[in-house]
Amino acid sequence: MSRDLWPYLARWRLTIVTRMESVPVLEDLSVDECLALLRRRVVGRVGTTIGALPAVLPVNYAMIGRDIVFRSAPGTKLTAAVLNTPVAFEVDDLDEVGRVGWSVMVVGRATEVVDPVDLETVGGLPLEPWAPGGRDHIVRVRTEYVTGRRIVRRQETSTSDDPDDLDEPILVE
């Protein structure tokens, strides 16, 4: 379309749409949304310390109510549990191409499950270790705090009534 016609089109009060673009939006998740997302996954990461240094270790896990449970061999994760240490637990899902995703973090105290009733409950969960070797100890992270965020993409329309703002206009009534 020729720019020579734009003054005439402007008299008809048409809106000139420059483009539709996808913009990222960061949303906070509710506690219920966080817990629902935790229940949809089976692998997460436990954050603890080894000495005075941070460590993030992958685990496969299951949920008992709001709490996370996983199997452990003797070592860092079990030591944290025996000492009733505060830990972080994180799980996420990302689409690198679409640049969207979510992340949920739980903070709580790790304890070793030793009560026979609790062990029976855990025994009914789909909690088979992925890693080789004996993983006979059960660690429970008692959820004290849970938070999460999600990045979504929303469509936004940019408009202008000034033809000089546009490269290739699309006319919309």
C-alpha cells in the first residue's frame, strides 16, 4: 500500500496495528498450584550443605501429603536427615525453545523415617530408586515453606495511528 493513501485512510479512523508480539510474564504460584506441580513430577533436587559448601543432589521422590520422601544410601542426604537439617527441595519444568516453564521450591527439615506406620505408608508409594546400590533409608522433608513461579508468554498488540511509526502496516477496522 502506498504511503500516499494514508492521510485519506486516517479520515476513516482506522486503527493501524503494528504487530502482535509474545512477551514473557512472571507469575507467582499459589501453594495449591505448587503442591499439584510437585505431585506431577518424580525427580527433583535436594539442596543441603557438605561441610560449609552448598550441594544440590538429584533424587527421585514421592509425596505424602505436603511432604517429600525419597530413598537414600548412607551419605550426605541421610546425614542431613539424621541431623534434622533444614534443606531446600526444587523441581521444575522448562521449555527452552518456547522460553516458558515453572519452578517450585520447598524448604523444610529432613528427617529419617523410622516409624513402622510411616514406613508402611512409604512402602505403598511408587518410590523405586533409579541409581544402583542399596537405598534402604527413607528421608522425609517436612514442608515448612513452599513457593513457586511460572514464566508464560502472552500476546500483546502494539497499535499506532501515526503511519510514520510503521514499517508494514496491517489495517483493521
